[in-house]
Amino acid sequence: MSLMEAVMRRLGIPALVVLAASITGTPGDEGRVPISQPTTITKSGSYLLTRDISVASGNLITIQASDVTLDLNGKALQIVATSDVLIALGSGASRLRVKNGRLIGGASGVATIAGAGPISLEASGLVLLNQSSDAIGTSLAGDVSVTDCVFRRTGNSGVAVSALPSDPDSAVRVADNVFSDIQNRSIIVSNARTVAILHNVSSETVNGIQISYNGFAAPGGSDIVQGNTLEERTAVATPGDGIDIFFVSGSRRTALVLDNVVSGFTRGMLLAGDGFRVAGNLVHRGATTGGATGDGVVLSSNSQSLIEDNQIQGNAGCGIVLNSTTLGNAYRNNMLRGNTGGAVCNTGSGNTDAGGNIL
Amino acid sequence: MAASTRSLPTLFVLLMAAGHTLLADEGRIPIFQPTTITSTGSYVVTRDITVASGNVITIQASYVTLDLNGKTLTIQSTVPEDTVIGIGPGASNLRVRNGRVVGGWRGVANLLGGALGVLEVSKVSFSGHGADAIRFQSADAVTVSECRFRKVGNSGVSIQSAALSSAAHIVGNDFSDVDNRAITLTNVRSVEVLNNVISNANTGIETVYVSPPLVPGGSSLIQGNVIEAGSDIALPADGILVYASVGAQLQAALVLDNVVSGFAPGIEVHSGQGARISGNVVHRGVSTGLSNGDGILVFSGAQTLVEGNEVQGNAGCGLVFNAGTNANAYRNNMLRGNGGGAVCNTGVGTTDAGGNIL
């Protein structure tokens, strides 16, 4: 008689009851499937990490199913090597939610891998540390949300989202994240139709935020970049751009850039496209480098953009630059003192000083 | 054999209880008594814990998640240095959430210096501390969100750093009855303080940038906060203070859309360069003997823009540009009903850019 059998007999508990208790341990996990070792998820469902997992190399969790929720349960996944992906999104992965834990090391924290199709991803409450490449990187993105995460010591970009070309549904929201010590861009989004980048704070980043559109995206396109605070990376000789948005001229795409604090970049803002409204921002400490003069806000090839109510001061170059290929833009009510290259450097055509600028 | 058999029911119960705990905790390590955490992992508090003095939980490991699980950790005294959740040597990259922290000298604080990495505190209610509720020194990346602070003997959130990569995100917290500063951030390079509600505090929000160490830049966004001074405090100080010492004058801040009531002064920019103060309501500034009760005070520094604010009903001036200021500007402010006058300007090159309502 086994020990357990003796116990059951003494207490009058049938073996079936004990077995049932064991099985109903899973409902103790609220019906979620526990993960306690490197795993490939091939079925839809809700998964729960039940212990820290560390591997020397290799992708740690691979998702190859749709409609998967992965709760890291406050635990940590770690790859010691600087290659491979902690949570790899592979073939068949879509409509995914990853939340609540730490991702340490590896090349990427959450990223698409070869064979991945269109991805819908929601990442929240994550801490991503010491990735050698992008902390979160998705290609063929449909809609992506990254919120309430912390990125630290990232070898390339913090959030790198490349949307599915020509997908009219693509939408990206990156909000309320903290970025610290980023060796390329804190946030880069390519070809997404609708983008909101809100209230992120970033310190020691080579480039701040980049949104690009290379002509393959769906018609239109709208972006809002608001309330972000960006400090440049001092450890490099050539810091990049604070906010860099470029669209193919005539794409009918536009952006609101509001209430951001941008400090110490080669160009505080570098904007190419049509119909931007750039308002309420603080852009300062623009730094001269070999390739740029440390301007505040630069319109490189825009038309019909409006720059108003910004505080642009203390830059090594010009406060506002309207390049020779710009046309029909306007600026007003900006505070433009203390810019070494001058308040406004305008070589464009038909740009309007609409008054109220403080020089 | 008989003795062994008698012990079996107890053993069974223990086995079942242990098994149940592990399942209910989803793999987390339970804490039910004063504890020193020395291993990385995810911990869950499974019952309220009260001590007369000393720390309740001390963390001496990195990558620790501590879920308070809605429970309460209490130190019954407020003896100096006793900390409810103390961060000891070797600890970094910590997450604390979801419960109550009561009493003691401090709520969550590091006990010694050393780089702390990523620190996250969310959904924790703090009350009855003798000094700071949260105090992090040598902080790198910090988030404090959806917490409540009540009856705090010094500051609600106190964060210090000198790291180039330091950043803080203080969002959506409630503060009530704070004897010193609700939020104070020293030498944190990138800061966002958003949508906090502060009632009955000596000082509302303070970002300080001092040298040494001289970390280049320094940027802050302070937006959407509602701040009321302490009604029982004889000498309320600043509602919002953006301070840089001489030699660290490249700090700048956006101060937008805050409501500041009853301080002396309401908003102050001290040194620094190029703040933009816009869209705020600043009222009920009080004269304290140390301060005239001004609305917005540009104490020193250059190229600050004050626009579109509602600054009214202050005991002192609506806007003040001190003698040490240079090349600042103001416009489109509503400046009626300020006892000391609408604008008190003794600075150099200050520009009235028009549109002010006097």
C-alpha cells in the first residue's frame, strides 16, 4: 500500500477525489495553461508562466497559434546569449496578448520570426532589459499596442513596428512607456495607417521617435505624437533626431505633433510630408554634429504645415528651418529666442510668417 | 508503525495545503510573515502582516516582483529608518503592486545606495508614514502609477538620481495630507508627471536639477495635475517648482494644464532655461512672510514663455519676472484679481507679447 493510499483510506477519501483535486488545480490557475519550461504554443488559449525560465540560447517561447494570451505572471524569461528571441511570433501567430513580466537578454524580447504572418499584438506591463537588438520588433503588423512597459539597455530600438503594406486596418498605439539607455530609436513605426504615440518618456536615446511611410501604405494615414519627453544620448558623438516623421509628399497623410519635450538632438524635429500641425512643443539644446547644425524644428519637404505655439530655444542651429523644397507652410506664435543660427531660416516658397513669433 | 500511521492525516493535510497554495499562487512564493527576500522571483503576500518595529519585508535580490495581493503590511511605529518594504544591498529591478503599506518611517525605500535599475510601484495605498512613502535613491527608470498616498510625514514620492539614462513616469496617483512634497524628483533626466491629484500638501510637485553632478539637459513634462495646498500648514511653499542650480541651466520643462491652488507661489521656475508654462489655472496664492503669494514666479533663468494661463485671485502678483531673469515673454494670460498686480517685472528684456487680460 502506498503512502497516499494509506492516507486516503485512513481519511476515507476515495482516490478519485484526490485525483479531482489535482485536476482542479488547473482551475486554481483560472483555467489558464501553465508554462514552466521552454515551450512552443500551437493552440489558441490563455497561458500562464508559473516560474522564471532561463536558457543559454534559442528562442524561449514560440507562439504558432492565433488568439493567444500569455500572462508572464510577474516572472522573468531570460536568454543568456545575445541572440534569439524570448517570445518569438512564428507561423500562424496572430491576435496575441503578452503582459505582466520581465524579458531579459537575447536579441529581442517579443519579435516576429521567419514564417510569421500578419500580427495583431498587445504588449503591456512588461520590463524589457538588455536586448541586443529591438526589444519589441514586429513586421507585417496589423494592429499593435504597447503600453505601460519599461525598456532599458536596448541594443537597437525599443519598439520597432513595421506594418503590413497596404493594410487599411493597421493601427499602432505606443503609450505610457519608459525608455532608458537605447542605442538607436526609442520608437520606430513604419507604414502603419494610424499611429498614436503618447506620453512616453525616454532618456539617453540616440533617436527618439520615428514614423515613416515609404509609399506602400494604404491611402490617407493619420498620426498623433503627443506628450512625449525625450532626452538625447550623450554617449555618442552624433545624436540623431528627436522626432523624425517622413512621408512621401502628396500621400495625403498628416500628423499632429503636440506638447512634446525634445532635448539635445541633432535636429529636435525633422518633418517631411504635408499638412502637419506642430504645436505646443518644447525643443531645445539642439546640438551641432558633423552632419547637421543643431536646428530646432526642420521642415524638409513639406507643404501646408503649421508650426505654432512652440517653445524653440537654445538650439545650436536655427529655431525653425523651412527648406528650399517646402511650399505654403506657416508659422506663428512661437518663442524663438536663443537659437544660435537664427530664429527662422526660410529658403522655401510661399511660407507665411503669420505673426506673433517672439524673436 | 502506529506512530507513523497517526501522523499520516497531518501529513496529508499539509501536503494538500501546500499543493493548494502553490496552485492558488500560480507558482509564486507566498509571504505570510516578516521576510528577507534573497532570491530572484515572484512573491505574493498571503495575509496581512503587522510588526511593532523593524522592516516588514527586506528585498536583497534583483528581479523581484512583490504582489501584495490586496493585503496590508504594517509597522505600528514610525521609528526612523524602519521601512515597510526595504530595498537592501544588491537589489535592483523590482516591482511592487496591489496592496496597502501602512506606518513605519518609510513605505518603500532603498536602505543603501547603489544602482536600482527599473523600479515599478503600482496600485499601492500608502498611509501613516513618518517620512517618505516612496524614496528611491540612485534610481534609473521609475514608474509610480495608480497609487494612493495619505498622511505622509515627509514626501509622497521622492526620487533621486544622477544617471544619464534616468527617467521617471509618475502618473495617475492621489495624494492627501502630505507634510512636505507630494512629488520630488532630483537629477532625474527625463520626467513625466501626469494627471496626479494632490490635496493638502506643503509643496505639490518639484523637479530639481543641481550640480554636481552636472548631467546635460534635463526635460520635464508636468501636465494635468490638480494641486491644493495644505489647509493646516502655516507656510505652504510651491505648487510646482522647476529648479536648476547655477551651472545646470539647461533644464527645461513644459508645465501644461495644471490646476494649482493656495501655494506660495503657485508655479516657480528657478534658473533653468526655456520653460513653457501654458494653460494652467493658478489661484489663491497666499502670503506667508517668506513669499508674497504670487501666481507664477520666474525667479531666474532665461527664455521662458508664460502664455494662456488663468492666473487670478492670488495675494501677490499674477506674474513675476525677477531681477535676475532675461529675455522671457508672456502673452494671452488672464491676470485679474491679483493683490500685488497683474505683472511685476524687474527682469531684463522681458517681452509683453500681448493678449493679456488685465
